[in-house]
Amino acid sequence: MRYVRLRLDGASKPVALASFAFANDRVHSAGERAGTFDCADRQLAEIWEASVRTCEISAIPSYHSVWGPKPVTTLPYLADGAKRDRLVWSGDLWWAQRSFFVGFKPSAPYLKGSVEMLAANHTPEGYVQASPWPDQAVPKAGEWGPFGSDEFAAWLVPVAWDTYFYTGDKDLLQKVYPVVQNLMAYLARYQNPKTGIFEQRKETCKHAAGLVFGGTSLHHRSFMNVLLWKTYVDAARMARELGKADDASRWTAAAAKLSESIRLTFWNDKEGYFRLSAEDGRLGFEANALALSARFVTRNEAERIMPHLVRIGHGKFQALAARGKFEYGATDAALAVIDAHGWRKVLDPDWKGMRLTSECMGLIRKGWGDEAHPDTAIAGLFTNYILGIEPAEPGFKTFTYRIPVTSRLSWASGHVPTPYGEIGASWLKNGKGGYDVHVNVPPGTQCRLVMPGEQPITLGPGSFGQTFLRP
């Protein structure tokens, strides 16, 4: 058990509990927390804490397993669901992992273990299973797993790239790179030879919005194709980091060609959005949110897309829409997207559930739902886009400190753990039309400070503080 609810039924008068203890005996991570966040909207700080706490109780240490043909010691991993799934899910990890990076020490092994576990569970065809058991045998040819999904297979690449980008762990990158090469070759086999558009097949058609062959799972879906574009981009980044120039060149060219095909096939220029699929002209909410988050679109395209992304029932994609708007500097619009869903509700004194981020933010407290799902954790959004700290080079060797443009917030502060030490940062609107800015730059790193209306400033190691007036 990773969390407990106490419920008293049928009492005619109040009952006082003298004490209640819940021991963490290597059930989830302990002693690895780091990072802080605060801002003028206190509820956002509480959502940040709830998000990181959700990651904490979903972080599964390695354990000795006797399930299967022989005993094994499992890898540590971040589960997508502390009570129900208890498995790593590639297609959800990309949402969860930034909240983990900003809330935990760089030495915490759960993301590295997750990437290694996913990469180890690839078939001879190059396909990567979506949600392997920690102690399962390596799959054989044609073993697509219980959730046969090319979409989830593709997510290994962006997940592995983000893990490297935040940690600088080149050993991990080298270890998974052969799997990435085989996976990219596998995915390319299912692109239409004329258009380059990815085509679903029955065996591996499942995805986050469709579980049955037919309907949206049968289409040439815009979401899968934008994801494939990002997969090519991130694979090329990996190749460049490892000095694999031929791979980098080939995947960069493939990304450029696919970008053209996506616009020709899916873009509705009259309405200003990407269609759900080649066969269905309705708004593809998920695809448009991903197009923003992955910076697939131009600023003009982004400005046309953003008004369409207001509310969707699936909280994971609501968070993706907020991330996309943050990515293009629309801070207040991104906060409005968060307000439109359930994150603030879990802070309400009348809320009877856990103060955690739940599956799809559906706020389901019984049945199939799970009240602790890291894929709706949004701490990473607040650290990256409200506090404004993001890596610019792998492992935060260089990082960006971008002060957001917002009318809703007057200040933010926090600490971000990195392999070089902790970054401390704060910004405050000073009442004179400018900002008071502070940042601590760890030894061995550089900070690129980006102020609204100012030229970027490069800062070396040390403590920096300055007042900026209206330009």
C-alpha cells in the first residue's frame, strides 16, 4: 500500500484518533526529495507540492523478485499509478518526468531505471513494449505486450532524451542508443512510402485516446505523426551528442520531410488547427497540444491553435495544452487551462480524496481510477515556466532563466536540483514597471538570463541580483 484513507461509517458523534502511523518500509522513495517552488498564488505552490509528492509515492525502489523462471533484482522505476498500475508506462513518463527532475536529487535512480527497463523490453523487430513488468523476460518476435501500441513505443525516444537532457548521464544515452536505432528503423517501416505519413496497423494500434481497432485507432492520426516528428528530432539530438553524424543527418532530414507531410495532410488553414486524422476533420485536441509542447509549429500557427485548446476531459492532455501555451510564452492563458480542470479542486477543504494528482485528473476516488498518477503532475511546468528555470545544455551545464510575462503573478521563487548543485532563483515585480531578479549559478555552469524586453545576459558561477526597470 502506498497511501491510506481512513473512513468512519455510522458514527453518531465525533471520534478522536489518538494517533495513526504509516511506515514506509521501502515501499516508495524516501530521503531523495529536493527542489522547492513558491509564488504569489499560494495554491500553485500547493499543486507543485502535490505533484512532487505524487511522484514520490509512485517511485518504486529495486526489489528481489521470485516471480518468473528465476529470481531477479529489479530496476528502480517511476510507476504510472502508485496503487493500480504499478508499472512504468512509456507513453505517460514524458508527462511525469519533469516533475520528478525538479523535485528530487539528481542521484535518485528512478528515471534512469525506467528508461533502462523500457529499452530492455524490445522485440527483434525493434518495437518497444509500452508497460513491461519489472521482472519480465525480454519479449520475443511478435510479442507486442498487453498494450500493443506504436505510439507508446515511440515515446521511448523523447523520454530518453529528456532524461539525458536533465541529468547529463551519457552512459545511459550510450546504453539505450542501439535500441533507439532499431526502434527508429521499425517506425520508419510503417510510414507511407509516398507521403511519409505513419499508418496504424491492428496489432499495435492502441493509443491514449483509443483502445480498440477501428474508429480513431484505424486512422492516419495527426497525434502519432507529430509524435513521430518529435521522435526523429530527439533521436537526431542523441546521435549528435554521441558523435553519430550519419544518423543525425538522416533523422534530421526525415523530420523535415515529415513536417511538410503533416501540414499537407492534417492542417486546416481555414480554422487554424490540425485535424484529428486524415479521415476526420474535427479538431485534434491532443495533436495540437503536442504540436505546441514540442515546438513543432511556427509562432503564427501557435497563435491560431491556442484559442482552440480550452478544456478536454482527459487531464493528461489538459496538462499538455497548458505546457504548449507556456512554451510559447502565453503564461496567463496556460494558467487558465490549469484552472479549467481539477488541480485546484484537490486543495479544497471539502475534497474527500487524496491531495495528489490523479489519473486523468478525473478525481475518481473508487473503482478503476487511481488517485496517485504522476502523468498529471505539473510541478515541472511551474518550475520551468513560472519560476523560469530550464536546462539549455545536458545536465544544466548551461541553463536558461526566463522571467515570464504575466499579469496574474507578481513574484516566484524556488530551488532546482542539478548535477552541479542547486540553482536558487527568484523574481519580483518591483512596482516600477520592472523586476528584482536573483539567481545562484552553481560552479561549472552558466546562466542565460532572459528578461522581458531586454537582451539576454550570460552569467557565470556565483550569486547575482539586479533590479531591472521598464525598458
